[in-house]
Amino acid sequence: NVKQKEVLSTFKNTQRENEELKKERESLKQEIELLKQTKSGSETEPKVINNNTTNNNSHNKTQNNVTIQINAVGYENLDHITDQIIVESIGKVFNSIPTILKHINYDPEHPENLNILIPNKKEPYARVFKKKSGKWETVHRDEAIDDMVDRGYDFLDDNYPSVKDKISETNQKHFKRFQDNFGTDPNVKKIIKKDVDMMVMNATRK
């Protein structure tokens, strides 16, 4: 009887472990599928990303669900954008817009702001999470990048007066020249759009 109980107990433990492994495999499959959808720019990109983390201690299983709500374009969380980040971005002058946009939309600690993707560098399309529809939409890539550049410039332009005293006189002069050129020289914006496009592509691949 003792031997039978031991065999039965071992069998039940093995069954339980197999069930746990099966659930873990399903969870991994879901995460892999989610990554594929994001990389391919499919129509099923999620508004909410669910990451399931499983920790096993002996036969006790704890599951933690982390839900990330994607912010629509133009409605990003800016709490992490400090004056120091703005000053450092402005100090980049002609590279100030790609720099601030990278901080806003592609900070790894703020995945809720990752709302613009370029799934395929060879295709003239981008995937954008829109406020009105509350879902991912396919848009013309050039228009998406153009909008990003304008919003990046407006953000820096609006915040420049409040951080001006923290910027060296040399960088103030450089940024003033940049502001003048941005509004008058179409080639300046064209170059910035290429830099932003490349930045978005690199961020999408990560």
C-alpha cells in the first residue's frame, strides 16, 4: 500500500508538472505571436499588450499579469520628459527633433508611448495608433513622419522659453538659427524627416 501510494503520488506530481509546462508553452506562444504581429504590422496589433510572467516554486504557481495601455499619437505620457532632457535635446540643434521624439515615443521604460511603427522599410506605409478609432491604422509613411517632425518641433518650440536660462548662449544662438531655417528652408525639414524615419525603423526592429 505504501508503495502504491508513492507511485500514485509521483504520477500525480508528474501530471501537475506536465499541465504547468503546457500552460507555460501556451503563454510563450501568445507572446511570440504578439511579437510577430508587431513586427509585421498586421491588422491585429493590440491596443492592450498582455505579458504573462510565471514563477514556479516547487509545485506552487504564481502568475502576474501586466497590462499596457497604448497611448494614441498626440496623447503620449510626457511625465518622464524632464527639463534636462529638453535642454539636452535642444543642444543637439539640427538633431534635436529626432532626439526628443526618441525620448517621447521609444523610451524602453515607457512602452505605452510606442504608437508609431514602420514594419517594413521597403514599404511606403506606417502603423499608427489613433485616438479617434482607438486602434492601429495603416497610414502613408511620409505623412506619419511629417506629423512626427512637426509635433517634435512644436514641443521643443513651446518648451524652449521655460528652459532657455539653462542653455548656453552658444546653443541658444544655434537653436535660434535652427528655428529660422526650419520655417523657411524646406531642405532642413527634408533632412530631419529622413533622420526621424531611420530612428523609427531602428526602434521598430528592437
